[in-house]
Amino acid sequence: MIACFLLLSGLVLLMVQTSLQFLLPPWMGVPDFIFLVVVHAAFLPSLLQSGVAVYLLGISMDATIGSLSGIYPVLYLETFALIKFFFADASGREPTYKAGLACIFYLVFSASH
């Protein structure tokens, strides 16, 4: 159930992201909305379902963008694993610093590609 929600929300955000790509001026860049789904997935308790959903979103991003094959699944899974390992709470509660953490990881992630 969690994987279905992540996949559906990620695919809708991917459609919005690719639509904005042509509407925004080039100097603004393109926002990466799927990254927010990856950060949210890292704080969910189910590791396998969330990991599979993140991998499939990375593949769909690769297919849509047409970049180097496999770059987005690797970057998304790497970010997912780092957040899961260092910041996820075993109690299942949402941490209060989740929004700030998402911003920091987004800046690092966007600088890498």
C-alpha cells in the first residue's frame, strides 16, 4: 500500500515537473519534485516497499528525462539510504527537522547533477 501511494504520487509529480520544464525560464532551472517523495519515503517504516518505490521512480525519471542510463535510480537510492541510515527514527515518529533535512539534501543532490 505504501509503495503504491509513493509511486502514484511520484508519477503525478513527475508529470507536473516535466510540464513545468517548458513553462519556466531556463535561468530558474527545473524543480525536482520526486526528490521530495524520496525524502518522505526514507522516513517511512517499511524499508523494502519504500526502497522499491524509490528505485522505480528513479527508473521512470531516467526514462522521462533521457539522461545517462541508471543515474537517477542510483542517486535516489543513495539519498534514500543515507537518510534512512543516519536520520530515520526507529519509533516511526516524524522528526521535526524533516523539512530542513530535505532542503539540505536537495542542495547537495542538485549540485551533483
